Amino acid sequence: MFTRVNSLADKDSLPPGSLVHVGEETTGPTRITVLEYDAQGVHALDEPDSGEIARLRDEPQVVWFRVEGVHQVEIIARLGEIFGLHPLVQEDIVNTQQRPKLEEYDNYLFLVLKDLSFDQEDQEVVARQVSLILGRGWVLSFSESGHDPFTAVVERINGGRGRIRHLGADYLAYALLDSVVDHYFGVLESLADASQEMESELDTAADQRVLRTLHQLKRQGLRLRKAVWPLREVTAWLERGEHELVSPTVRPYLRDVYDHTVQVIDATESLRDSLASLMDLYLSIVSNRMNQIMKVLTIIATLFIPLTFIAGVYGMNFKNMPELEWSWGYFAALGLMGVVTIGMLIYFWRKGWLLSKE
């Protein structure tokens, strides 16, 4: 059974295994391409029909089925029937809000990954779901429409660079996984650069715009962390080689991916601590600025306290106040106020409350 709904809430009434696309609305067609290769050469095929897909699946060469766009659920259902995919696997493929994970089946392994990129204009991390299925001699990959995270791997296959054309489908799955992990380093670098820019701006300005940017960077760091942490479990399981589809030859390469994943996690935690420190620095700067403002206002209020007292004394309406009859009484009162003000300013300065004496 497959249908279309607008949100996860609409799935409540549907049985498990129902094909429901959850994610950004897409209007373009789902595109299927095939790369069949061995050490001697590469054969590419665009938009194969069901019969060609079934035939290529059983070929002795390594076959990579690339599917761009998971919104046309009827195509996912057709592929699921050809490859014998479990209904729950098909459901996870079309639901682009899955967390990274690995599921083991008798004839294949199912991986869900998050391919990340950094939007420089909006200063945010963009996460797109990638699903990989490793079978006997073939790999089936699914990516969201308009997004191709594996261009570099395609170029390596076509150019015959490295070992990819000399090893099996498990090495191809490793290459795709490694490509996704490598993208994380670019995102980390962009977030680190943005963090350094914020640190420089804090030296000159600490306004609401800086605060909003810091909050946004913290959200992007959290998004990166949510994508990387589950991937550590996936790569650790693959590196241990607990499934016959993963050969001993590929395990050292998977161990390298695991090391890269740990590096990304460590860098993510460091970035998180750095952003937390910047937030503390921002709050400290704002607090110090407020203290300076309150200091100035307090000094001004303190200066006017004795002046208010003097003005209040001579503002009383008693007849027997001799100063009220003096011709110079008004100027004497002003002079007294001036002397008191200057004396208090000198006192404040000597105490270091106005300016530093160093």
C-alpha cells in the first residue's frame, strides 16, 4: 500500500509499511541511473525499465543503482518488489526524517545517512537523507531530488582511479559512506569560520544581531551532532565485519571511516564548547556594559543628592532665614553647589570610580 500525506501526523491512521513521502515537496521526476563496472570498463544506463533492472541485479560485475528523488513512492515500491526489500525499509526510504541507522537483513544491509552541506548565504546546515542498500554484487542508493552527493565517486569509477573498480560492492558502499563523512569536515570548517567571525565581532559589538547569530550557530552545531553521533554506531558495526556482505578486505577502509567519524564527533564537541564560551563572553560583555551604564547613572544621581538638599533647604518658606535677605545669597547658594560638586568629583576620581588612575 502506498499513498501521499503532508506530514507525519497524517500517518497515524495508516498501517506500518505504508509508503508515505515525508519531506520537502518536490515536483520533478524521480531519476534512475545505473553504473555497471569491473576492472576492464564501465557501462552506464539511464532510466532502465523493470526488466533491465532485474537483469542487471544478477550480473557478475558490480552494479550501482542510483535513485535521485524519493517522492514518487510508486517507483520506490516497484524497486522494492524487484530487490525484495522489506516494506518497513521502503517506508524508511521515503521518510526523509529518519535518524542515521543500520539494519541487517538476510540478503542485504540497509543504511540511512545524513549528507550535510553548509549554506553560506543563510548560514545554516542543510541536511539531506541518503539511503544505501548493499546486496550481493550491487548497491542501491537513494538521495533526495535535486541533490547528488556522490559526484566524486562517479568520477572515480569513470576515471578508474584508485581501487574502486578492482573491488566488490562492499567497497563501493564504503566509498559512498566515506564521501558522506568527508562532507562533514567541510561543514565543520564553515561553522568554525563563522564562530571565529562572531568572536571578532564581539570585540567591537555585542548587540541583538550577534546574539541571534550565536543562537543560530548553536542550532547548526546541534544539527551536525545529531547527524554524526548515530553514524558512529553504524561505522563501528560495519568495521567489526559481522555480516558476510562485508569482506575482510574492506574492513580496514571501514575502520578509517570510523576514525574519521570519531574525529568529526570530537571537532563537533569542541565547536559546541567554543560556541558556549562565546555565549558566556557575550553575556559577560553585556553585563559589563550594563554595569558601566549603571555606574554613570549612579554617579550622576549621587552628585545631585547634596544639590537637591541645598535647594530644598533654601526652598523652605520660613520668614526668619537670614540668607534670604542677602543680596548675594543666590550666588552664594550656586557657589556652594559648585564647590560640593567639584569636591565630590575629586573624591570619586581619587577612589578610581570615574577613571583609572593608572
